[in-house]
Amino acid sequence: MCTCLPVYFVLPPMPDLYDSLLKQDIGHLRIIAELWGLELDSKNADAAREKLTVSILDPNLLAELIDSLSPEADSAITSLINTGGRIPWPTFTRKYGDIREAGAGKRDREKLYLKPASTTEILYYRGLLARAFFDTEKGPQEFAYIPDDLFELISHTLALAGSARGDAEPQRENQKESPSPHDSVAENDALGRPASPAEKGKEILANDFILDDATTLLAALRMGQTLESKSLLLDNRPQAVGLQNLLNTAKLLKNNIPQTETVKAFLEASRSDALKMLQEAWLESEAFNELRLMPTIICEGEWKNQPQETREFLLNLLDAIPEGKWWGLNAFIRDVKSKYADFQRPAGDYDSWFIKRASDGQYLRGFEHWDEVDGALVRFFITNILHWLGQVDLSIADGAKEATAFRVSSFEGRKEERHLHRTQVQVGKITVASSGKISILRDAPRVVRYQVSRFCEWEEPKGDVYRYHITTNSLTKAKEQGLKAEQLLSLLAKHSDAGIPPTLVKALKRWEVNGTEARVQTHVILKVSRPEILEEMRRSKAGKFLGEVLSPTTVVVKSGAIQNVMDALTELGLLAEVQTD
């Protein structure tokens, strides 16, 4: 697993208390004064603001107010202090509630501040909490924050209270966005917990089969096939789309066209080096987008996410999990939601991304659909992408339909335990039958399977065996790509387990010289009781549907013309029947 180095974005200083109150009307200032037990007689907003600021910043008065706060409000203040004084507004309000929208008239008439609907309102109407947009590396983002000068006083007040209880003084990290996945790796325990016995069941160990699927796809694209081709034989269609994207990222494809030199180097590399090549290409890619590869959702519109940043975020969280230890998947996802819900959402925006549920087309907008989008992405990232790339083992509990536990692991570092008996030198052989059928083991050199497959029709793989069939049609297609039968003979002679059957050698050499010398065809035959009927048929309008005459009473019916011939016979006063084997 790759550990990404933290890169911090320096946020601008927070406004002080006076500046934070600039946008508040005189009525709001009087509400703050009332809740602080202050008299505010001035009708001039600027004068009232200045007087209020001086009073609030009195350490003794501030300490009294903080002592009077509810445990929930005290928890919110502590959270802000511990994260440098600011938290993204959507994150803060999801935990502590939002502020009701109300004009000045309704606010003052109904005295909403005396009946706060949330912890956020308690702090907001006391001037301890403000909201504003700050520039971040992802663009402007709205934050809940404590005004700068007030932050210092509150920190000192809490430190004094903590000293009395023997607690450590809260530290301010005003250079970082809060909180960061890098902080999680460096300072906190891993998210989630070890898997329980009930979460462990059937183990699905990581492997390097992505290399074999890549070989199959590269050969298919080289032969002019597409992902929609039935002969491609890649079972998981969404994964096939992801593989094509990955091969483009790794420069093995360019606009889905195989690149000869890079493909050759990839196929000739050891399995270990080839797997590393794909892993590194994925890790560094800005174009490979895990969110848009999820089969359970459909992404629409022009909005953009940041897949590389999301990838680094999740890898940093996973790096904190002990390698080789089974970990509860659901518990890990729950902790991500609890601590880093907005990990892929700029400014905590859950409304501007147009994402539909694939099963019924319902739009998944709003935080209430986090589990179906963001949580599902974490699951997909671990159980599909990382497992596919040979970095995570999975376990499915009894009765479960999907993974319930995972284990961060290195496939390359644990080959012997997996009993795959791979070596750096691939030794798998090829079996050739006299019928033209070819079997190739998974661990045969991938470059050989790539080359052989281009001469053949593809059959369904069976276990670890890829199966092909030499036909005149496949040889003709290969010839159109500049390939010769003698090249196939050379490949098979060099790599086949027991040599090439002499009859197949003879057949391939004859085809190279003479082309197709025999054809097996299926025809529909019309048989009549007397030659006169056939002659009458040939003179009628049905004659154009009749082909080669086989005997005075038998003729070939052209393809797709059975019903036309039946109708013509009826018009001639004859009823016919269709017989099938």
C-alpha cells in the first residue's frame, strides 16, 4: 500500500470578532448583548458593535458564559478549538444542527434566540460562532468558525479549566484545513476495528489475474473488437470498462488503440513488474475515476470530482490499518462517515452532483444518500479496485452476499501463502489438438497467448485454461492484419507441450498456399413430389427465392426465404410442410 505524503494548504487568518459582527444588524447585536446579560443602548450599529466587542472579550465575563453553556454547546466549542477554530459549515451543522432561516422581523417577533433549535443557534446568537467563506485548495468553502481574537481567549479559558482537571492544553493548528486524512494516519488510531469472528468467513485472496484480463483485452482491441463484442469473454463488464481506462492511463492504449512498443514491453515483463506497472499508473492517474466506474450509480452532467485526491485520502486511512490483520468493512465505513464524511465533496456539497441510482433512476442528492454514494465508493474502492490490483484480501461471512471484512496485504510479498506457485519465469505450456483446438495455461507467457489468440476463434475459458480454436475464418482475419500461418506454426512449435499434430501442420501449410479448400454449409432444401411442380415454381415469382438445383425434385432455398416459398406454393394450390431434425 502506498503512503502519500501530506500536503497542507495554508488558510487565511480568521476575521476577528468586530469584523465578524459587521454584517449583523442592530437587532442581532442586541440579541447577543441580551444573552450575555449586557445593556446595549446605542442605536448606532458601529458604536454598538464596538461596545459589544469590548465586553465579549472580557476574560472573566467570557469564562462565566462558557461555564453556563450546555454540554452539547461545550462539545461544539471544543471541537472548533481542537481543529484550529474552523470546521466546514456542512460538517459542523450535520453534527450540531443548522440555523433556521428567518428575516429580522420574524426573528425579533418570535424571539427565536430564546428557543434555540440547535447547538449551532445557541453559539451563533451568543456571538461565539460565525460563518464565512474562505479560500481553500478546492476553491471557496464555507466554514463555521470562532473569531480570531475570541479564539485565543476561549483557548486560554479552556486551558485554565483543563489545568484544574489535569487535562492537556488544547493546541491550535492554524496552518491546516481541519481535519485532514493525513492527520488521521499520523496522530490517530486506524478507523474501524478488527473483524469479529462473525465477519470472517470465505476468504477471497488477492491475485494478479488483472494481468491476464489485460492480455485478453489488448488482444481483442488489436483484432478490432470492442468491449461490446460477445467474443471478448470478460465476465465483469464494469470492470472491463475500468480495465480499458487503466490501460489508457498506463499508456498501453491511446484512445483505446494498443500501442505496439509499450504493449510488447508490458507483455514481456515478469508478472511482478507488470502488476507494479499497472498499480503505479493507477496511483498517479488524474483521469481514472473510481466514482464513475461504480455499477450501482449513473453520473450525469458536467460536474467534476477529484479522483486522485480521493484516492490518496483513502489510501492514507488504509495505511493506518495493521497489514495482515482482518478488519471489519462496515465499521471502517461508519468511521469514515463519522469523521471524514466530506472526503470527496468540495465545500461539503451534496446537491450539485447529478448522480442517479442505476436500479431505478432516482437521483441521490443530499447527505441522506451518503451511504449509497460516498459510503458505497469506499466499499467499491476496497472490495473492487484494491482487490483487483492485488492489494486487499476479502472475506465473506456465512450468509452474506458481499465482503464483510478485508485485509490490507501485498500479493507480491505473499505468493507462497497463496499457493499460486508463480515464479518470475513463466513456464506454462500450450496444448494443441489435431482438431485445431488450443489450450493455454494462465501462467504461460502472456506475450505468447496474446500472439496465438490473434490467429484463433475464442472459446469460453475453463478455470485457469484459456481455450482457442483455429478456423479458416480466424486465419483469414489474421491474414488481413498481416499475420501468416507460418508465424502461428513457429509459436506453437516453440511453446506447445507435446508438439503440433502433423495433420494440423499439413492443414495450416495447405491453407497458406491454397486457402480454403473445403466448405461445410447448412442449407434449407425444398423437395417436391414431381419435377413438373419444381419447373412451375421456377417460372413463378417464387423463382427468385430458389438457388442451386440438386435434383429434378430438389432445390436449395435461399437464406431467409422459407416463408416466401411457402406462400408461393399456396398460391399454386399446394400446401407444404416444414420438417426439421
